[in-house]
Amino acid sequence: MSFLAELWDYLKTRKKYWMAPVLVIMLLIGALIVLQGTAVAPFIYTLF
């Protein structure tokens, strides 16, 4: 969790707020890739 705190401090200090949505989308895509190998996969397919 300290990594996320440091990342947020970096974004706040450098005024790079535009990077926040990019990181969130990357995290969501990564979560979808991980969850497709589990029992949650049939529910993910219904979203698309």
C-alpha cells in the first residue's frame, strides 16, 4: 500500500492528474485478465 501512497504523492506533487485515469484503466484491464482464469469469468463475458 505504500507504493500507492508514493504514487499518489508523485502525481500530486508533479501535477500529473491526467495520469490517474490511465492508471485506473490499466488496473481494471489487469484485473479482468486475472479474473478470466477464475470462476468469475462467465460473469465477465456477459458484460461484453
